[in-house]
Amino acid sequence: MGMNLLRCPKCGFQFDIKYSRAMMCGSCNLSILGDCGYAICPKCGYEFSVKSSFRSSTDRWSLG
């Protein structure tokens, strides 16, 4: 299985989308639906869009 690496547009931290979803999305109701189109940086908590590309950096909202 390949890694789907993302880079946080706020802090620059690079992480695997699967790690982010496992660590950060447990309390989100959308997580049961699968891919919601957003990712949360495990380092700084910033949430951003990954729709249509893992390189997208469209902001949704920030957790911190």
C-alpha cells in the first residue's frame, strides 16, 4: 500500500492522510462516511481541503 503524503499549508508538516484520519477524525461525524475531502494536520490541527488533489490548500477552518 502506498502512502498519500500531504503537506500542511500552515506549518509545512508532511504526513500521510491515513495517519491524519486515524488520529484526528475520530470525533467527526463525517468520518464514518469515508473521504470527506478534508485533512487535519496532526502537528498543528489546521484543517484544509484535499478535494480533487492531495496538493490543494483551500482553507476550511482552523482548530487552533
